[in-house]
Amino acid sequence: MRQNQKQRTASLRELFVAWFKIGLFTFGGGYAMLPLIEREVIDNKGWTDKEEILSIYALAQSVPGVIAVNTSIILGNRLGGVKGAVVAAAGVISPSLIVIMTIASFFDSIMNSVYVLQAFSGIRSAVVGLVAAAAVRIALASLKDKSAFVIAIAAFVLSAFTDVHAIAIILGGALAGLLAYYLGAKRRVED
């Protein structure tokens, strides 16, 4: 398959197995899953490309729910319709359900183990690195002009240092993007 040609269908089994692997081998959820999602759906399966996955991430973050589940639903729907969306979501959710149910049945003995506590400490540290790497990759692919960079900095500052709700930041980003486009289009017409 050519690099820029995307596969448009996938079997339900392929969808479940791919998303199960993503769910199984990712700790930290959400943004920590982005590098694994990209490796599996772009590099291994060729189901999408970097530009489309950024659009899918943006859509997945704009609706309620976990980004990995929302991403699996969007891409599963594109590749296999409603059944594909359901199967992909079931695939990414299943490992977490299995682990949570197992931990719950042994909770007292597991959570008092110094080895388990130290392992989770290491996992949390690794997740920070994965989230940071995903943020850098998304920034490099998304921040293509000065207005996008300014919007990203403003969103970061508002999110990190104020109590402004994420929805307000997203809506503000959308309005700022539309304003930047309008002003850029107006300048191009005047020139």
C-alpha cells in the first residue's frame, strides 16, 4: 500500500485485536495512548495518516468521553460502520475492565505490597514521559503558523494557571481560529 493511500475497511476481528492491543499495552489512559494508537493505526495497519489522526484527536477531545475510546469509535466507524465502532470501542475498553476486575478481587493484598506500589510509581513516571512526547508530536504537527502558536500558548496558560473550564478554552480556541482565518482572508483580499 502506498504511504499516502489509506485502507478504507477492516474486519471486525482486525479492529477488535488492534484496539485490544492498544488498550492492553497502555498505562495512563488518554494521552499516554496516543503514541500506541499512532503506531498501530498508521504504521502497522495503514488505516489513517498523521494529518487525519490529528483531526480525529481533535474531534475525540471535543465530545464527552475518553480520548482513546472516542478515537476508536470514530476510526472504527470509518472502517467498519456502526459495528466497527462498537467492536473497536469494546477492544480498547476490554483490557481495562479485565485488569480492574482482577485488581478489585485482590485489592487488599495487592495494594499493601511494596513491589506493587513501586511498580505503579514507575508506571506513573513513564506515563508522564509518554504524555509529554504525545504533546510534542501533536504540537509539531498542528502549530503551523503564528496564530496557531498564540492560541496554543493562551490555551496552555488558561488551563494550567486559571480555573477557566476546558469547554470555554476549546470554544475560545475555535473562535480565535475562525477570527484568525477571517482576518487572514481579509488581508489576502486587500493585497
